[in-house]
Amino acid sequence: MQITETSVDGLKREFKVVVAAQEIDAKIQAKLQELTRTLKLPGFRPGKVPLAVVSQRFGGSVAHEVVEAEVGAVSRQAISDRGLRIAVQPEFEVSPYEPGQDLDFILRVETLPDIEPVDFGTIELERLVAEVDDAAVETMVTSLAEYSRSSEPVTEDRGAVSGDILVIDFAGTVDGKAEEGMSAIGHELPLGQGTFLPDFEQGLDGVRAGEHRQVRVTFPEGYSASHLAGREAVFEIDVKELRRSVPAVVDDALAKRFGLEDVAALRASARDRLTKEYENLSRRRLKRALLDRLAELHTFPVPPSMVDVEFEGAWAMWEQEKEAGRLPAAELERDLETNKAEYRGIAERRVRLGLLLSEIGRRNAIKVTQEELNRAVIAEARRYPGHEREVVDLFRKNEQAVERLRAPLYEDKTVDFILELVRLTDRNISIEDLRREPDEEGQAA
């Protein structure tokens, strides 16, 4: 076997591989001999099929199988012997094999770069911190009271006004045909909050309990259900009850609705939730600052194929956002090639940071434990109330789904490891400034 490196282009390497005919023929013959001991053919006793017959009938398929296995084995050996760490699956260019001739093929690999992380102790970062004040706690408690406020029937003889709650049955049609999602029974509609289309709510001005109304609604252009955009619908509406909201009160009864003993416990719970929220915001800003700094300090080359894959995913998302009309005006005003160049730069940065964090984790034996994965699966399942079992089963059966959970856990553990080594300085800011994106801060300045 001869392996000759024929090309080196950055992280791409190419090898010419030749395996002697004698080696291939010997493996083909050994495979055929093995077949004769187990093969069953009509007219022959088991294990007694002549080698010549086996060679005639199965020689071609056996040769193909042996060549395919040899290409893989020799390639793995070539990569291992040279200590190469490959970025993506190797490529092969195999010449047609002829019995009695050498097997030769081209092996192309794209390797991972050599990465030397900086001394993290030389990195200085600022951690932004916001304190939870009493006003923020009261705002949250009041919001909880508003959210859980109850209602009572309107007893006086009057029509509905903004702020009332209508309990209605309704059914809508478009061109005389019922459409999915356009009917309900016992629906509670708070008037004046814009939860339904303006035409619908305006058609119920002054309505009384027990009254029936027919309301015509024109769906706006750009409506989320595109097949209804710009079309007119007719709704038949029966008003079952007219109710009004009861003023929200912050008291022990409110606390008990949330499973807490009294108002003091409710306020303590609100403070804890806000503290966690502020800490998460602070960490997110700190992580972003760290990644920005790491990107500035590391300029190693990245495998083009990995950048291509990352770019294609990002660009597909860009096209979806454009189709949905959610792109910033600044991006729409630029020409396509400028946008593509920007997104390719973003893809390269993501790949470089991913490789860097992976190398740091590898050097420092950072691993995601099964217990941590289990907690992540449970947290994901809780996002789908009533379907927790199905979600857990999905992760048990789908290794790729598990890997999608493992990757962010691994990244966060590596980031936490680095943050233990950098030099941090805390700076107190308002929660408004902490919530503001860094780009927005620059614009405000």
C-alpha cells in the first residue's frame, strides 16, 4: 500500500492511494472461500458449492464489497497515522477496479485547524448588574392581580361598552362556507382590547345580553391566514351574557390563588422571579461580550465546507424572514450580494467560535452529563403541557434531537469555565439599560 500526499491547500489535503493487486485479490479470495462454507445453492449440499461456481456467480459483488471496505479502512488508517482531525466526511475518487490490477483512488480531506486559545486571565470584561427595587416588585404583583382578576354579571339594564366582557357564541362564513377557526361557543370577548378584528368588535357596540347580531367583517390585506386576506366574512353572533371586570386587589386571597400563604410571600416570590430574570439578562449580555472578545482574539482559518453549511442554514432563514416581511428595512435596501457577504461573515464567525469552544472543552475535559441531559429533556417536555410523555419518548428514540439539546449545554458549560478565569468588573445599571440590546445602546448614544 502506498499513500502519497499530492496537494495541500489551507485545511484541504489530497492523497493518492494505491493498494497492490495481490492484497485485494487475497481478500476477495478469502471472502469467496468464506461464502463456500455457508452458501446454499440448488443442486449442491450446504457448504459444498465449488469455489469456481461461487466466483462465477458472486465474484463481481464480492469484489465490489471488498473494494468499498478497503477504501474505507485504508482511508481511516491514512488519517489516523498522520494524526489528522477531519472537519467533515472524507471524499473519495475511486478508479474503476479491474481484477488483477492495483486499486487506486484519491482521498480528499478537510482538516480542523490548529487552535491555541489565549490566556483567559488576560481578558477583561464588564458584568452589567441591575438591582431589583421595590417598585419593580410592586409592578409585577399588580400585573399578577390584573392577570387573575375576576368578572361579575352586569345587573343593570344597559348595552355593552368598552371594558365589558361579552360571553358569545359565534359562527362565521366566507362566501357562504364555514372556515376553520371562525366559530366558538361560550367565548369570552373583552371589548376594547383589540383581541378580535375592529369590524367584529364595532359590530357589537351597545349589544345586550340575549341579543342576536349579524356582523360583516373584511379581513385586512396581509392577514396571517393568507387565504382570508382581503375577503369578507359574515358572523352570526348570539350574546349569552354581559359581564364586567372586578377591580384587581393585591391581598392574601390573591396570594392564595398562586399557592402562597399571604401577600408577603407573594412579594417575595415576585422578587425571586425578577432576580432570576435580571441574572439571566446579565449573563446573556456577559456571554455576548465574551464571545465578541474571543472572536477578536482568535483568527485561525476555518474549514470552508463547515462555513458553507452554516451559511446555507442562515441564508435559508433569511429568505423565510423576507418572505414573511420581518426583515429590517436596512437589509431590504441593500443588494443581494452585500447581504450574502454579511451572512457569510456571520457564518464564519459562528464556525470559528464553535471550533474554539469545542477545543477549549476538549482540553479541559468539559462534558455534558446524562443527568444534565435528562433535566434538559424534562424542561423541554414541560413546554408542551399535556404532551410531556410524547416529547420524552421523542428524545429517547431520536439521537439527533438529543444532540440539539447537548450542544447548547456544552457551550454554556464551556463559557462558564472561561468566565471563571477572566477578570470581571461589575457595573450597576438600570433594568431598562440591561434589557436594551447593545446595538440600541450605540444608537441612543
